Amino acid sequence: MRQRMPTIHDVAREAGVAASTVSRAFSNPRRVNVHTRQHIVAVAERLGYRPNPLARALPSGRTTTIGLLLPDVTNPFFFGIIRGAERQANAAGYTLILMDTEESPEVETHNVERLGRAVDGFVLASSRQSEADIRAAAGRNAVVLINKQVAGVPSVVIDNTEGTRQVVEHLASLGHRSLTYLSGPPASWSNANRWAALRESAGRLGMRVTRIGPFSPTVSGGAAAADAAIGRGATAVVAFNDMLAIGTLRRFAERGWRVPSDISVVGYDDIFGADFCSPPLTTLASPREDCGRTAIDLLLRGGRGEVVLPSHLVVRGSTGFVTG
Amino acid sequence: MRQRMPTIHDVAREAGVAASTVSRAFSNPRRVNVHTRQHIVAVAERLGYRPNPLARALPSGRTTTIGLLLPDVTNPFFFGIIRGAERQANAAGYTLILMDTEESPEVETHNVERLGRAVDGFVLASSRQSEADIRAAAGRNAVVLINKQVAGVPSVVIDNTEGTRQVVEHLASLGHRSLTYLSGPPASWSNANRWAALRESAGRLGMRVTRIGPFSPTVSGGAAAADAAIGRGATAVVAFNDMLAIGTLRRFAERGWRVPSDISVVGYDDIFGADFCSPPLTTLASPREDCGRTAIDLLLRGGRGEVVLPSHLVVRGSTGFVTG
DNA sequence: CAACTTTTGGCAACCGGTTGCCATCACCTT
DNA sequence: AAGGTGATGGCAACCGGTTGCCAAAAGTTG
């Protein structure tokens, strides 16, 4: 049997004071006499009183809750972001709630509208919504974006420009004269950022670059990407992200191609799993905890600008000298 | 600049009707004349009206929101559970919010109390709370447990008894005469369930079983486990879960032990990564999507009992014949 | 001891919705 | 034309807190 929750009025009656006094005893203790307060607290304790967060939030409009929306909570890329956001939110006395939007712009928009007044603000990581919808959301709620840029909306982005230059130089130093980019979702900001950086860096070093795809940024998407890359005669592939790169590794193994002696593979993000796949993946690591932390910080401080965080190269076994 | 959100009263004034009529136009459409309703809807649309979920929930006590609490959202074990719960909740018109409790009983209890009235119920997956706290929570809210049993609280558990028998028979058929269990968290229900099943099945087949640990169920915990297992001269180890097993594989590789020719390794759960580690892991797969789906179902239907779901063996490259 | 200040508690309005009840009115019946 | 029925909209109370304002009580000062 579920019990009826005692309210502030129950406590007031039982303690022989007015409801407003009970309210103040909790939310503004110095406003009520010490003895009265102790009595009220004791009664509340005995009755098992818990303040109703909804009722409390209604007049004030503050919920001390922040919503973090992700296209896919099971994508290891977001783990660091979750951790960082969580820590920072807790440190500031906020509760972080996570929502998975299942890669759907509609689900994301719907949840933002539905949760609107139930949170103090949103962090939208790799949002799939249209710019218009994001602007609309930012008009109603405090919003901070991660890895997406919309004019007028504060954001935190991981910049791969400098890191990508390191990737290209690493491949060049191993003797590669060309590379193939396995592209990810066309709508992805990171995908555009990575491809642009790759073209520019490769161009500067006189390397040939081609792009194939788009592929689904998942392990299974890697099979198609691997097959397509073999067809192109590539000696090095740079995948949109680690998931795609890991899928590519598996497919190469299935088809008898050896990595890195037959072909080198580079990923992006350095996710969980990148260091225990076979061979371990060379990848461009991004400061994702920082990213989550900074986003919450921006949200709570009402920051306005755009924060850019750099990434760095991690060399492992999937890249090697060109042979033949 | 953030806009003031229009309320039902703004719409009412603008449409020239009473607030109650606007309310009904949305929540009980057949209660108001078609033309009035259309007019109200048009005005609401023009003003950008969005119902305030808090205000709506306050009188009714219903939020159409369910909280799923997890000790660690980044643990791949929970991915399937999240997916299953999400699907089922959405299908029933509920919003699922996720909360990470960071393996802490205190954080979990605190969040359950804080969110109490803000959700219609909780699914607690692998709860770290004490039985007393869980009972208290179940007294105030609808609660369903996953992989934990508390008398009187409905639950969904994955039963490894039968699956573990398959693991032991598989190892026996490969010529193993003994096995070592690498145990996980002492407080874990699954850990107890797995060890008990292992003892019983092995005993029936006349195999020797020993247990070492406990080890942290993480990749890094696997290093210690591997070293300890080598010291025992084991030919086969069964790890508490896949994370631990993967960590063990890595450590064996570092120390030059070959899997499976020198030693066989078995995990539990079949998480993301279990099929692309090296060698791919033999493991006992559990129906985790089912688990999440069933938990939500139980919660919404007000189910009372305990649902038991079976697991099944997936044989991959980490188990092989005993040599020497 | 009067006049003044500070402390303390209560009243009542409010946050933004929902809903029971009632009044009105159009439409039917016979 | 009187009486009955169903559809429709409004009033007001309520959900569980918060808070501005006021008055009574207590403390301070000369």
C-alpha cells in the first residue's frame, strides 16, 4: 500500500503552527525562532515529510535540475561528457537528468518542449535539431550546445583542426602519400570540421585526399566503409569516428587484410574500446570531460560565447609504415 | 533575452473565454464545442503556448515521467536495459529520464527522495541502496527493481543458473577439470547468483572450483585478477563480468600468456566490446532489452511479482581445449 | 514607563494548471 | 407550451508549496 505523503500542512497542524512557518523553517531558517524551528523539524522528521519538488518549483520557477540531451547514451563518445557534466552539476547543487533522443530530431524537440519548465536549462550534446528549433528552444530556456554552433546560442566545441594536422603529419611521416576519409553523418558539425581540416592539412603536405561515404558511424557501418576503401586502393583510411574505425578493423580482419602492414587506420575520439580492439586504434583524443564540465559551467553562469577545446593525437598499433 | 512563457490565462484572455475552457480544450477536448476549441487552439498556437508540466502535475500527481536510476550509465551492461526501458516507456506515452548514481548508495537514496514526486515511478537497476531504503522508497513511490531482490518489491532478474550450467559443461567438454571464479562486488546479487550456480554445476560434473577476489568489475580490475589466477595455476577462469574478463585478457597478453591455448576465459553479459576484443570473448549473454522492457511494463501495470529471465551461452575465441 | 525597534508568526495571494458543480441555452418530446 | 435532456462554458476550490505584508510580542533605549 502506498502511503499518502505528508504535506507542509500536516506538519503545521501537528506542530501547532501555520503552514508558512513550516515552509520558512526549511527554506529560510533564520526567519523563524530556533525553538520553533527545532520543534517543526522534529515533527517533520517523525511524519516523514519530504518537500514536493514540483510544488516548490511552481512559484519560484527554479527546479535546480538540468537536462542533458544526447542522441545516444550508449555511444561511448558521450561518456566523458556525461561524467564531466554530472560532476560539475552536482558540485553546484544541481541534479542532472539524462535523456536519450535516439538520434531523432523530433524526439529531441518534443522532449525539449515537454520538459521545458521542468528544468532550469538544457545542455544539448550533438543536437540533431534544426537551427530554427534550437533557436526557439534557446528563446524559452537556457541552452548550451556541445559540438554544434548556432549563432547567438552559447556552445562548447571540440576543435579537430590542429589535431587533424597531427594525424596527417603522422601518416606522412610513415610514408603515406594519400589517404581516404570515411565520412560520417552529413548533418554532423564534427564531420564537416574533420573533413575540412583533413583537406587543408593534406593539401599543405601535398598528399592526395579522397572522401567516401557517408557511412553510419557504427561498428556495422564499418564493414561497408572497409569494402569501399579496399576498392579505392587506399593505404591509409581516416574514419569519422572510432566506432566506424573499429568496424573497419573487423572487416579488414575478416577479409584477410592486415592492419597496419596492408593498410593504416585512424579514428577520432579515443572512446572506450579503442585501446583493446585489435590492433589498438590510433586516434585523435578529445577532452570530453572538460567539455561536459564547461557546458554546465556556461549554463549556470549564463555565459554567452563559444568555448573551443583542442584535441590531441594518440598513436597506437593501427598505423604503420607503407609497405610494397 | 528570455521571453515570458504565455500561460493558460493569457490564452483565455486573448481568446475571450475562461481559463478552465482553455484547459479543457487541451486535456478534455470533447468537453468543449468544436468551434470554440479550434479558436482556442489557434490562439494558443499564435501565442506559442506550452503547458507547464509542473503545474499540470501538481493537482493530478501524475507526471507521465519515469526515472531509471543506474549505478553507472557508462557501463555497457546497462545499454540494453536503457534501450528496452526507453522503447517501452515511449510506447506507453511516458518520458524516461536517466540518472547516474555513480555507484553511491547515498547519491541513489538522495535522488530517489529528491525526485520522488516529480516522477510516477522508479526503475532501480542494480540498486546500491540498502534493503531498508529500497523498502522506504517503495512505500512512497512505485518501484521496480532490476537484478536485485527485496521482499515485497516487484523485480526483474536475469537468472544465470541454467546459463552457468552451460558454461561449465562447455568447459568440461573442452577437457577442463577445474575452474577459477574471479569474483565481483561482494554486495552484488548477480555475483552471489553466479558463484552459487558455478559451484553447483561444477560439483555435479566433478570439477574443482575455487574463487578468488573480489575484484573491481572493470578493465583495470582484470589485471589483478589475471595475476592472481596465474598464481593458482588455473586452466580456465570464469570472470564475474565481461569488463573484468576483458581486463584479464589484456593482462594475459601483456604477460605473454596465450588465450585460449594457455588458459580459457569466460565472461558474463555479452557487452559491447566482447566480440571485438582479442580474442573475442566467450560469454553468457543476458536478455537485457527484455529486462528493461519488462521492468517498465511491471511498473506501469502495477505488477507485483518477480520476473525471471534466462541467459544463454555465446561461444567465441577465448575458450579452447586444455593443452599440456 | 513610554516610545521605538526588532523578532516572530499568521494571513492571504500567488505560481499554472485541473475539475466538480452549477447556470444557461438550444433542442426534443408529448 | 410546459417539461425534460444534453451540450457547453464559467466559477471557484484545490494541488503544495513560497512570500509580501501586517500585527503582536519581545527587547531596547532614554
